[in-house]
Amino acid sequence: MLNRLLRLALKHFFKYSLQKTFLFCLVVSVPSLAQVSNNATKEQLNPLLHIGCSNFHQIVEDYQKKFVIKMANWSSTHLSQAQYHTVFYPFSGPDIVTAMSLYPKANYYVLVADQVPEYAFIKNPEQLTSSSQEFECQMLTNYARRGYYLTNDLIGKNGPKPRFIKLLIYNLAFAKAQVHEIQILSINSEGMIFPMKQGQEPNGVRFLIEAMDGRSVTVDYISANISDSGLKNSPHFVKAFERKSQEAVLIKSASHLLQNSYFSTMKIVLVERPHWLTQDETGLDIVPLSEQYQLQLFGKFVAPSQLWAKSPSAQRLAAYYEQHPSNQELPFSLGYQKTGGSMLMIGQRK
């Protein structure tokens, strides 16, 4: 009798356990609706990933020869000692390729600018319109020639407003990267960057890509106003930037904004956090930079671009270059055109 009761108990135990295990597996194996709608694979994104410029291959080859190859060779000599996995690039616009060329060892890039990508095209790429295609292709041709975008082009002042999500994709193609998946991102209260869930606000996009060397790489673009007024009510953005800027930072074509008092929050993050910082003259002022970093200077700097001819920070930088003459050439142009050509500095934290 005891053996029979024991067998019945075991039978019901295993039956209940199997049902519970099956239900558990069913729950954890089905992705949420938010995951399904906000992540798009390469196959789903074919209309969005399509390159519509008839001469795009030649544009990429021209840019590779004029910029990428030279930047990569320069980096292998002068940044080979830098240790980093993450690269933080504020004021980036859609310019992914410069960060990937100067810091090619990273497996994670975080770009930040105030342009908003068109999230609707990620969820429904078949709704993509081509009204600004011709203007975008001309922008890319100009970018391949000079190495930077004009702000007035990006905001639609010089022509039809370009589709920013497409510019990001074009720039990945400039780096000869293959996009495998795109996710819409959100930043939580702790400054952690996650694929967006239902009910959350979109804060950017993530590209899961295969780099030119075959590595799996993540590229995040965060859309944010990083002036003091923009960050005042967004402490979670500041936490994210503090976390992502601790290793390597690139600042290029940043319109001298960090040299103004109304970008003080971002300036503090960039002065205090990174171990390595590479920038042109439009980034941090030379005074806090030289106090916190051991600097290597490349190229020449005698005056800024005409747009910032009266910049006190630029005048301090010209004096610094005069007092610390650089004998190291910069074998490629970088940033806005100016008297004396391009300059670049590498900072290693003291």
C-alpha cells in the first residue's frame, strides 16, 4: 500500500513539474511585442539599406583614398598604444567613419548629436520616401571631398532636409561595414542604454554591424541636445555620457561649442572622464585640456576657420601652438578648412 501511494505521488509530481517547465519555457522563448516591432533584421530593412546614389561606389573609393587609408595608417603609428573598447564621439552628426578609422580597435562606438533619426522608417522601411535622394547624394559627394558635413545641409537650410537615418547608413557604407540589424534605443534613469521597450521614449538607434575586418561591432547613435539647457532636465543622459566616455573620445568639427559657458556640463564630462582624447581645434579649450592631459600636437594651427575668427579659445590655441611648435605632420585634412591647414592633438590623461 505504501509503495502504491508513493508511486502515485511521484507520478503527480513529475506531471506538475513538466507542465510548469513547459509553461516557463514557453514564456521565456517568445519575444515581447516591443522586441518584434523595434528590432529589424537586414532582410526586413532592405528598402532602408538600399543605396540610391548611382555613383556611390566611386564616392566611397574616393573617400577611402583621401581619408580612411591615411587616417588608419596615422592611427596605427600614433594611437597604437591606446587601450580601448568603447569610443565616444559627441557632435558627430552622421560621421561614423572617422571614429572607426581613427579608433579601429573598438567594438562599441557611441555617437551623439542633436539630429533625430526617422524611427518610423525602421519600423516600416517600405514607407521610405526618396524626395531628398538627389540632395543626399550631392552631400555625400561633398563629404568625400572635404571630410565633414555642413550644418546647414543637415538641418535642411541648403536644400531638402536629408533623411538622417539614411546618412547614418551611408556613413557605415563609407567604412565598408555591413549592417545586420537596427534597434531603436532608450536610456533609462540610471543612464543605461537598452533596446526600447513598449511605452518608452526613443533616444537613438543601434546598428549591429560587421566591420571591414570581419569583427562584430555595435554602433549607437544617441539623439540629444547636449547644451546645459538640454541636459538640465535629462540627468540620465549625463550618466550615460559619463559611462561611455571613460576610454577614448573623438571631437571633430564641433563648431567650438564646448568652448562656451552654456556647454559646461558636457565640458566637465570630457575633461574629467576619458583616458584618451583626440580632437581638432573645435573641441575643448587648450587650458583645461593641457592641465589634464599629456598632449601630442600634429599639423599646424595659426587661426580658426573664418566663422570663428574672433574666438578667444582659438587665439589661446594659436598661442599654445606657437609656444609648443609641432614637428609632426598631419597627412590628411581634418575638419573645417582654415589658414595653415588641419591640426589634431592626442591627449593621454596625466
